[in-house]
Amino acid sequence: MKPVLFIDFIGTLCDGRFWVSLDNDDYGRIDKFLFNDGELFNGWMRGDYNSEKICEILSRELRIEYEILWDALLADCRAMRVFAADLRKIGLLRKDYITAIVTVNMDCFDRFIVPALGLDKYFDCIVNSCNEGVFKYWDVDKGNKGGLLEVALSRTGADINRSILIDDSEKTCAEFKKIGGCALRVDGLKTASYWLDNLIK
């Protein structure tokens, strides 16, 4: 079996944000409300709420019309961008690796971003926290469930000792290394493009 290449999405392949197409005042209010209410934001990423419910709550609490919130969310999801060169590199790497996205994300990622970018053409597996109910780390997940990385390893049948993760999170990379994988951290100097080039070489 080929080794598995796991790649994070937000902060690694894409820097897009939701509701950025609204004016700065409304975007700031939404951003502040969601992050101040960590339970709501985390619940969305764990699948406790869908995007419609989140727009309903934001509409009620912030007094912004639901249709404006929904239309902006859809537009921003469909406007997310990944460098075409990075997708081509991932396509090239599929001959040597099973490719998988592992992302802490919302239902709108699967529903709107994946089809808009055609990500299923480049990745053999997409593991999203909203479908699994867990985040990437073992120590902060609910109950006795393992973390999202464990789900991804199980889903792909990966041998951790031959697996590679590209991610911008220092903690996620440390966790992956701790269990025997190779972690390539994206930062200001070493982008996803940099690491993909290195793997192709």
C-alpha cells in the first residue's frame, strides 16, 4: 500500500474566510460574536449545528437579515481559492501517495467548497471534523473518542510510520510526530507549495 499524504486545508492550502464579502462592520461583528461564543463556533465545527442554523442564530443575535448572511456565506465558500499549481502538484503526488484532506471545518466545506474547487478530483479521502464530531487533538476531544488524525489514519488504513502531514498548526504537527508520523509545518517561510515541491523531488 502507498504511504498517505495528509494535508490540512484552512491556513495550509487556503486562507479564505467566511462573510468577508460583507462590509467591515458586519464582518467584524460576526467574527467577534462567533469567537466570543466558543461553544457555538466549536459546535459548528463538530457538526452540532449546520450552516443554516448558524445563519439563523447570527441573524437573531446581530439583527442582520438571514438572506444576506446566507448569500454571503455561499459566495465566500465558492470564492475560496487554492493555488492551481498546488493542486497540480498534489495530482502528481497521487502516483506515489494516497492523498487526504484532514480539516477542522464546517458542513459548508463539504457542501460548497469541495465542489467549487473540485477537491475530490485531487484527494482520495476528505476527513472533516463536522462529520466526525472531534477535533485533531486527542487531549481536547469529547468523551473517549480519538482525535481527527486518528480517524483519518483509520479511514485510509495508513501506516503512521510511512505517513506525512502538511499542516500550519504547531500543535497538530507535534501530535503527529509523537505517534510516529512525519510532519511538515507550514509557516511564513515554508508554504504548502514548498513542501509539495520537496515531496515531488
